[in-house]
Amino acid sequence: MQDLASWNGLPADMSLRTGQRLIVPQAGARPDTLAVTAPGSGSPTPPPPSAAQPLPDEDTPTADTPTPEVASTDLGATRTAASSGGQFRMPVDGAIIRVYEKGRNDGIDIAAQGGASVAAAGGGEVAAITRDSAGTPIVVLRHDGGLMSVYANMGDVAVAKGDRVDAGEALGTAGQAGFVHFEIRRGFESLDPEPLLN
């Protein structure tokens, strides 16, 4: 506070006026090297940094300069050779737009237009039909081996709880979200669906 007072010529009671500008102490500088003005007369304007050193020349490309080529990413090309031969099929025709990340995305998101057919990934029994907080249907199938498949972002549902379905049989249609969320679970544990897809 003493440095602030001495740099700005403040009175002993440290009183300030409305609109008064204060100089913030600078490291290594002494207050007597700075110009202190009388109250009400304004403060001197410091020279801009560009006045001390000119800005470097810029090499700005023109608008017609071609941009460098960047490798395109195919978000649907996420399936690997390990994906073939699995016991489940893709529930909807579309590219995988979001991959499995345990704890963050417990399944995969598959691009699907609203009204696209959603099919059972494998044969099994409709274990549950529920809705998310927005009222969008979710279908759960129970399969052999203690596995369950989950289909979210559905539109219309064409099955009922307890129905037996074959792999590829229609469960309903995709909703308007632009994708179908698909999970494979063993109990409460989510599994990466891609290695289980054929």
C-alpha cells in the first residue's frame, strides 16, 4: 500500500477521488522516475509498445492460396478385422459416429435417419421397454450367455415385453435424434459392442 501511495502521490489518509487513475507499481522502477501529475490534471499517456519496437513483417497468404491437404476422417470406419464373426449384427444401417468409451459412452452411436428400421442385433426375448427422461423409448433384449442388448433413441416400437425375436427382426424405428444408441451388457457391466458384431 505504501508503494501504491508513493507512486500516486496519495495523501496520508490514502483518500481517493471518484474517477482518479492510479499507477500500479512496476517491479524494478522507482516512483521518482515516473511522471506524477497534480490531482485533476490527468495522467500522461504512455507510449504504445509498437512505438518502441516495430511489429514484425507478416507473411499473410492471399485468399486464393490453396489450403494444405488434411487427411479426412471416416467416423464410420471404426470396425476392425476383430469385429467380424461376432454373435451380433448391426441393429441399423449406418456409420458408427461415436465409439464405446467405458463410463462415458457405454455403447456405440450409429447414424440413422428418423423412421429408419431398427432390428434385433441377435435373437432373444424382449426383457423391457422403458423410456428415458425425454420420453423416448428404450428397448432391452435378453440373449443367451447372460448378455443383453439395449436400443435407445427409438421412435416407434413394434414389439412388446416378453416377445421372442430373431436376429434381424424389426424392433421399431429410429427416432429423430439422428442416431440410434446401441449397447451390449452383461448384467450391469457394459461391453464394447464392436468386437461382438459380425
